[in-house]
Amino acid sequence: MALFLLASVLLMRDAALAEVCASNISTSMLQFTMALKDNPECGRLIQDECDLHANFPCSNNCPIHTHGKDCYRPVPEVMAEHPDVDGYCYFNGTSFWVAYSSGSVSMAEAAANAIGSLQSLGYKGLNNGQLVTYNFEGEVITTYIDADHYLFDDLYGYSLGFLQGQGLNSSWMNDSALWTNTSQQKCNEIQNLYHFTNDELVLADWLDFNQVIAVMTACSAGMVAPGSSDQSVLDMANWRSSEDCQPVSRKDFAKHHYVKCLLGYRNSAQDMAYLNLRACLSDSHIGHLDQCPFSPDLRPPTA
């Protein structure tokens, strides 16, 4: 399976590490997006490197994308004009996590592949990472940050109710149609709760806000902001220090996921599968992988 990073963001502890990982992501993503150049429906980059003006490496390539103009329009309007095209295909390569795959692997296999790909980026081993405490809208949740992206993904999955132990039946992943239908129901629930307007659902804004969510998630955990975040991100996140910052909200995470719904329920379903397969909730603590009843079929690298 090709690069499949889903919703995850890289929370690098220093700029040098971020640069190395961003280079690897850029190379893999560009090779993949160019492999789709003969598909007239799928978008692609028009140069051989990511846009250097993005607020995080390879996070917004709209200025150098074949469908770049549509990045600045509401996603519902764009997709209504292309009803038979997968949104990840149409906007393929606009960021490192929007990478289209036309393969027919099961939801569980796709999720396991995503988990394995992300573990190659500095996985420390089960419970070998820092123990952190989220203070999230009046709730206290703990987790081990066994890889940098856990800080984002653990609270993201929890906020949406997608972790094991929060009501989803993980075995439904074996039936892609059932899992996708469940995802559609969850998407409808999100919109019925928040009533996002079209002006709130512009793809370029969504891409730019990804790293802002990462900084606000660090705030919720009482941690320092990611070292690679530029000043525009810190300003958008109202970050001044770990004691003076804006925590992330359920609405922030819900909007992030809902755009994936608009880009196609297959994509939101894969996101839900990834978040469910990798982690579980028990007594206000988030466990991972083999600690969960339904564990991915992979052997994580050791620290």
C-alpha cells in the first residue's frame, strides 16, 4: 500500500528531526502522486518538491497543485461538481496526509499499514514514551506518547469516540460496507451537532489548521509547542507558553474529521479504522496495540 498517513501530524521535538522526516515524507509523497499522473481525475503537484511556503513541511501544496484553485472554495461545492470522484483523488498530494490509494485492501489492513508506516517515524516501544495527562474540556485522560504523533492521534480518536472501548465494534472493519456506513452515520452526527457552514469547510484552511490543532493539543497536555511550528501557527493557536495557551476542543477535532467525510466516506471510514485499531480506552487511560482487545496484525519496531 502507498503512503497512508491519514490524520496524523508529526510533532517533532526539534527542527532538525522535522527536516529529515519532512524530506522522507516529501520524497514518498511525490513519488506516489506522480504515479497517478495518468489518472485524469486525480490531482497532483506540478513541481518536484512540496511548497516551501506552507506553515509545516508538505502540509499545504495548494499553490502548486493541478486543482489548486478549488482548494480555496468550500469542499461541499467542489465535490458537488465532481460527484463520482473520490476527494482524496481530486485533492491528492495537497498535503502529506491526503494521498489517494485505489487499492481494495480491507479497512483493517489499510489501518494496520498506516500504523506501521507511522511507527517508522521514531516509535519508542510500548509504554516507553512520556506519560502525559490531557485536560480536555473538563475531563482528565492519560496516555504514553510512544511516538510523537500519539500526542495528536490519541486525543483526536478519544474526542470522536473512535477508540476501542468507546462503543465501536472493531470486528465491523472486516465488512468494508458496514464500516463505511457506520462512518457515514458518525459524519452525520458531527454535522448535526456543529452545523459547519460552507465557509468553515475550505480545504486550504483545513490544511493550514492541522498544525494549529497539534499546538493546541500540546497545550491540552501541558507540553511545549512543537519546535518546527512557525510563528503564524503559534499565533493562530494563541500560544504564548505551555501555561498560557489555547487548548484544543472537540469541535476542532470534529471539523478536522468532517472534512474527510466530505472528501468521501471511504476516507473518513479509513480514518476511523486507523484510530480504532491503534488504541483503546479503559478507566480514563488510553492504551495501545497489544494492550487492546482488537490489535493490528503487525510487529512494531522496538525502541
